[in-house]
Amino acid sequence: MSSSLQAYIFALLLSLSSLGFGAESEGLKNLEHAQHLELAQPKGSKSLLKFGVIADMQFYDPLKYGNKAVKGKASDRRSRHYLKTPDRLREAIGKFKKHHTAFAFNLGDLIDRGFESYDIPLEIMEESDLEWHHVLGNHEYSVEDEEKPLVLGRLGMPAPYYQFVAESANMRFVVLNANEYSTLAFPKDTERYEESKALKKMFKAKYKKSGADDPWCVPEGISGALGASQLEFLRGALEEAELLNQQVLIMSHQPADWIWDYHALMDTVRPFRKNIIAFMSGHLHTGDEDILEGIPSISLKAMFESPENAFTIGKVYANRLELHEYGRQKFEGKKSLTLYFSPNVSSATQHP
Ligand SMILES: [Zn+2]
């Protein structure tokens, strides 16, 4: 184990023991009580930025693997329609282009398994002429060990985690990699695999010992840790956003409270809460809306699961982000979800 990882584990142990456990989490019905929403502002009509989002396409050809085309009863809400996803992606792209979105996000798990499964979704995305930003999911690594180091390049990603600013809305997008330490993402004979295994074991023991009642923080193979370097990157991004009065959307495949070092993540974001609109993720398939220490955490529904498609368009206005559902994407029964910016930040994002 490297000395930097040892130092990180030591710092985590301190943070875990001083903080206690149990994420502050409530349902969407309490969203209006969140710090962001206390001072809702009047609605304006002109959006400054639009972007598309898909989550959990999980494409693969089950017939090639000796499986059925649909997993489960086709009409069931939780049925899995692997072969319908190329058409569902095309439908989402059609809607994104109709709305002139500036770019689109793939929130991860683009494939279910098999490196060759990347071919079809990536070809459709390339042909769309849209600017795509990818987020790494756990299923990205359901490939042979020797193919795992090739995933980042296959997706054409600049780095496992990165950020960019959409100038038209003075808004910062921070993309995290919740598989930075993961027992799935690295070949078994590598140092990083051993480090990930050690971290998972350490977190499992700590969470168990503390009697944590938050079920999502229990370390599982399908999630992972961010690690010290990535948290430093996040802190730097948030410091810059604060300085420039920017609103920030933090994207990751796994929801924030699924990430092994969730408490270290919250330590990092807590001082910048007024600048953070929300965490946005996929991974849960059925969707979820939560509040984590005053920050909304929105998990979008999976494109491949259920007889209906699911994707979202985000519209950014001077004082708010509106998330609009398509297909079965519903935010607790409503067609859209509005997240208002913290007032002392939105004044800097008022464009004439
Ligand atoms: Zn996932």
C-alpha cells in the first residue's frame, strides 16, 4: 500500500470518528426546506443553457451471451430491455437536438458487459454531432481484465474526473469518478486493485463498528471511493466556483451516499453548499430524490429498465435549474423538478 493511501486512510479514520454516522436525508417532499429553496425567486422565461442527460443505458446483446432479449416480464416496471436501448438513445438525441441542448451527459453504465458493447452506443453518439460528456459507472468495467485500462480511451474521456464551465450560464459542471478505488475497475494483479480491496475492507469494518444506519454507505463492489487526490481536485473546483460566484452541479454515476468515502466527500463540499445546486447521478435504476446536508441529490432513472424510455433535459435560468422528464422519468409524479440557486450566488449569475 502506498504511503499516500495510508495517509488518506488515517485522515478518513479521524473524520469518521469525529463526525458520527447517519446521513441527513429526507424525501423530495421536504425539498422546499432545503437551504437552496428557502428563498424561491420568481420564474423568468429565458433559459441561459440547456443540456441533455441519459443514465444507465446498459447496452449489450443478450442473445450473443445466451440470454433472453428482455430480462423479466416485458410489461413489468423493473423489466430490462437491452436491445431497445439503441432506439431509446436515438429518441433522446432527437429530443436534445430539437431543444438545442448545448451538450449531453451520459451518467455511466453505458454498457452492461463486454468491451464490444461500446461500439453501438458510441457510434450513435458520434453520429449525433452532439458534444457528449461521459461519467464512469461500475458497468464500464464489466469487461476482461486486460480491457479495463482501455475504457477511458474508448470513451474518449479527458480523465476519469474532470470539470468544465458553461459560460452562457456561468455554471460549473464537476464530473467525479466514484470508481477511482474500486475492486471492479482494475485488473487483479495491480497495486490499485490491492489498494481498493484494502479500502473496501477498512470501510466495511468502520461502518459496521459504528452501527451506521445509513444502508447506502456500506461498501459494496458496485461502488467505490473517490480518494484523496480526487477530493483535492473537487475542493479546488469548488474554491474557484466560490471565487467566481458560480453554481456547481456535481455529477457521478453512483449517488453521493453510495460512495465509500461519503463522509470525506461531505467534509469537502460542506463549506461550499451555497454554490452547489445538486449532486446528480444514475445507478439506482428506479430514480431517487434526496437531501444530503441541505444539498439535493437527484438520481435519474435507467434508460434500459422498464417498458418506457427515460431521459432528462436540464434548463438553466438566472435563478434556477429545471429538470424536465421524458418517457417515464418522473420526479415523484411531477413532470419537472425546479432547484433554485442560493440567492447570494444567483445575483452574480443574473445576465441582462
Ligand atoms: Zn451502476
